[in-house]
Amino acid sequence: MHTQNTVELFLILHGRPIAAGRPHPKEIPLKVECGSTTFTSIVYRHEGGQKFTVVAETQCFIIECLKKEQPVILTLPGYSKIIDPKGFASSYDRFIHTPYLENPIVLPF
């Protein structure tokens, strides 16, 4: 998602949801692999367990790997996905340079 001041990266599952963990029910571990670099980060679980917000540092790492045409492996509990970088750099460039969407709804409070 691209707004005026930020870019947000979300992971969305189309399978079974990931249950809330303990002791922090909104934090789910994410293993990220790119080239020889592997680390574990956290993602923030949204209600329902199928949408997750990626933290800024991890988001930047993933985007930079894909821009350099390096595949990225993302692993959540019960899920693993290889992200193919083919065509990412040009798509991302168009995405970033397209005017962001403004919310046309103004609430009175």
C-alpha cells in the first residue's frame, strides 16, 4: 500500500488462518531468506489471522532483495513461499511513481 508518506507491506494468506500466539497474540514470527542472509523478524497479525503487517526494516530488506533480482523465501508458521523477483523492479518503480490514492471521504470528527 502506498500513501503520501509511507509504503506498507502486507502478507495475506488465502488458506487457513494463523492462530494468535503467546505471550504476544499480535506478533507472529517471520523467517526471511535472501541469498546467504537468513533472519527472523515479526509481523503484526490482524484480526482473523490471514493478514499481517511487515515491520519497516524487514520490508526494506525484502524490497531491496527483489529489486536486485534475488528470490526471497518467506516462512510463517505452517506456510512457506518463494517470491520470484522476475519483473519486480519495473512493477515497483511504476507503483512508487504512480500518484498515491487519497481518501475522498472526510469524517466530521
